[in-house]
Amino acid sequence: MPTEIHKATDPKERGQKPPFPEERQSPPGTEGEMRNKPDHGEQSYRGFGRLMDRVALITGGDSGIGRAIAIAYAREGADVAFTYLSPEEDEDANETARWVKEAGRKVLPVPTDIRDENNCRELVRRTISEFGAIHILVNNAAFQMTHQQLEEFSSEEWDRTFRTNIYAMFYLSKAAAPKMKPGSSIINTASVQAYEPNGQLLAYATTKGAIVTYTKALADLLGENGVRVNAVAPGPVWTPLIPSTMPDEKVRKFGQNSTFGRPAQPAELAPAYVFLASGESSYVTGSVMDLTGGRQLP
């Protein structure tokens, strides 16, 4: 029986539209506190064995895009390790773990701060110790804050943004790549902000531009090892990051300027991460997949 995601549905009607009610949270934000719950594919995603018996490590897998990827990967047959921040995201992490287990796969939730290189090394070690291998690395976790003036961006916040969004990708790729066999895949989450940066997201947008370049350079470096490296560049996506880091007026209107007049739901992005991790994309590396809802990337 086809689920909603497999039907030819009007894309303008697939998800919630602005205006959104007040959703104010403190960073990092949690799905459990959101009034308008994101759709992670809990009821809609159906797997076809594309990732059978593979092992995936996902950063920021407790909610948002990360949870949608974890659910999709598990239903495609993969065991899943994922990171989250404790204690703030404990409840969300438990929910992700529950969905992976319901899909009949093993799960390893790891509370850790990926800004620290030693933590990243230990994360890869634990994943391999638990599951025996690592075939898929999804560098998804991100931090952002919005400001109106340049002087409002503190050096501490700039450092946190870079360490979360780009340093951690380097740390984890460096630790995982030597353990990854040919046919493995690294997938990085970039953003439309890499191409159409908003000054109010100066630090975040700058890291996303770096991720695009990093993805292409790493693909060139690891190609001879048979490890593919790609990125996904989403546009506006309804996740806890939005109400926890943006002012109320922007949250209320979030996604209204997209072609479809709404933000994406995490469930709408997960199939791209499945494709890039699977053998169906065996000739795809150094690519940035545009999932911006109609915004044209160069």
C-alpha cells in the first residue's frame, strides 16, 4: 500500500505553511517542545533494503534532519549510531532510538560534544566496536544564531559555530575514512546559505560555504580509496534549530518565500541521504544536491 510520500501530492500541500505560532525556545532546541511537530517520516517512510546490514554514523540524529535520516536508514536495513547533546536532547534522542529499534535495527545513541577532536575519535571507535564497521558517515549536526549587526557576533560564538559545523566534519572524516571500505560514503549537510548567504546568519553561512568546498576537496582526496563524498544543500527546513535561534517574526514567516510557500519537512530530505549512501549513486562524488525548494544554486 503506497504511503503519502509515494503519492503524487501537490508539493505546496505536503507540509505546514506559515504563519507559524510562537515557538520560542533556547538553543539547541528540542522537538519535544515544538508546538508544530516536524514530520520525520515516522508514518510515511517505507524502506526497500537499499542499505541492508550497513552501519551509519549520524551527527545530530536526535531531531530534525538527523532523525529523519536515522529512521530512513534503519528502514532501509542499516544499524545506526548517532550523536546528541546531553542532557538537553536526551528525550529527543530516546525517541529517535525508539524508531530505529522499531525498524528492527541496532542503535547506539552517543551523548557527546563533537567540537572536541578526542570525542570524535572516540565516537568512531565506539561505533566500530559496537557494530564492527562504519560504512556511512553523515556530518549533519549544526549550530547557528542570528544577529542584526556585525558587532553582535562574539568571537566565542564564531568559534562554536565553526567547531560544530566544519571542524567536527574534519575530525570525524579523518577518524572514520581510514576504517571505511570501498563503496562507503560520507555525506555532509550544507545549505542554500552557502550560495545565497544572509548577513544575519554570518557565521553559519560562512561555515556552509566552507562545507561545499570541503566536500569537493575531500571527494578528490578519497576517490582513489573508493569512498564517495557528497553534500546535501537544503533550503528552509522546519526543525528545532529554527525556533531556538531565530527571532519570532522570522519564525512566523519561515519558508514563505520558497517556491512552494512553506519550509521543507525533514522527511522530504531523507530520501536524498538514502540515495547518496546507497549503491544507486555509485558514480556520484564531489556533488552538492540541491534540496532548496526551488532556489537555484550555481
